[in-house]
Amino acid sequence: MGFKDYLNVYEFSCTLPGTKQEVKYKPLTTGQIKKLLVNENEENPIVIENIFDELISSSVVNEDFNIDDIYVQDRSYLLIEIRKNSKGDQMSFQFKCPKCESQNLNYFDFNSLDIKQKENEEYGCVEISDDVKIYIDFITRGEQKESYNLIETGSLEKIRNDMSINSLAATIKKIESPDGIEEIDIKDKLWIVDSLTIDNLEKMKKWFDENNFYGNTWICSTLTT
């Protein structure tokens, strides 16, 4: 059975734009794709995200790698890098025009994605009242998963909406009030988000837009295309 030592011997590496960690990984195997396809009819987006976690972790060879420790943007970047070295740089997909309903074949080049490094080192600060400030930053996959644990079952639309809100809440790192600066748990973070005015919400979004680094989470669904 010595021939098994000569299969899937190729190894690639990349540096994550957020944590700057060098990650070594192997291309996807037929067995991994088969496990992925078993869940191709899964609709729950939280379950789908967990499936991609398992896929990524099973490809990475770093012994100290923990997907919960990397930024959500790093996770998207790493998934695409694995895909590129497993199925190529190009992706083709069908697009249906919502007006005329005609089908069009489109192509996408993963190498055309703009790779930006995470540059901010300090938390962003948003004043939500005369007496209160919140400090925000990008979240890790572990922090995102923690926020998802509070999502109750419901329609797919509700789950997706809750995932977005809970992820936003997880970006709050600490809060400053006349009582001082304190760290808070995810339930209090959700309470703050629910209490934000539209203006404060826009302030948060503006900070993330101005400091954003690589992030294309939409691409996850194209992995097996």
C-alpha cells in the first residue's frame, strides 16, 4: 500500500490578509467533494457555514490551525485559495435575466479579486450618545459562531436576517459610559444593536467600509461550481 504515500502530495501556502498567518493546505480531494455534495440540498445557512468550516479545516495541514481564530474575511480568502488550487482560477456560472428570463453563461477570474490587507490596529469608535461610545472591530469566525448560537429556529429569511444582525453585534468589543469602559457579553451587544438609531448604524457601517479588507463571503457557494 505504499502508493498511498504518493497521492495528494501537493501542498500550497498563502498568507491570510487579516491575521497575517501563513497557512499551508492541500487541494480538495474527490472524497471531500463527495462529503460536500451529500449536503447540497441543505438550506439552513448556519449549517452550510459549518460545513465549509469542516472543509477548510480538513484541507489545512498546519497543526496549530484553528478556524475559530481567523477573521471571517480570512476564512473567505482561504476558501477561495483552496478552490483555486483545486479546480482552477476560472469559474463559470449561469445567470438568468430577471426581466427577459434568458440564460447567460458567465465567467469569473478569481485572480481579479482585489486583495487588501487588514491595516487598522486600533478599535473603531462610534459615539452613540453624549455619554456612550462603542468600540468596534472585525470579528473572528469563533466570535461569529458564538453570536449564531443565540439564533432561534424560524424561516430561512429570519435566520439570514438574524445572522447579519448577530454578526454586527459581535463586532462590538467594549462600551464606554460615565461608569467607565467595560467589555460586555453577546446578549448585551445584541441589546445595543437593537437600540441603535439609523444614524448610529450608518456610522458603524461607514467605519467598516473605510477599514475593510479582503472579504467575499458570497463566493462560498461557488466552491463546487
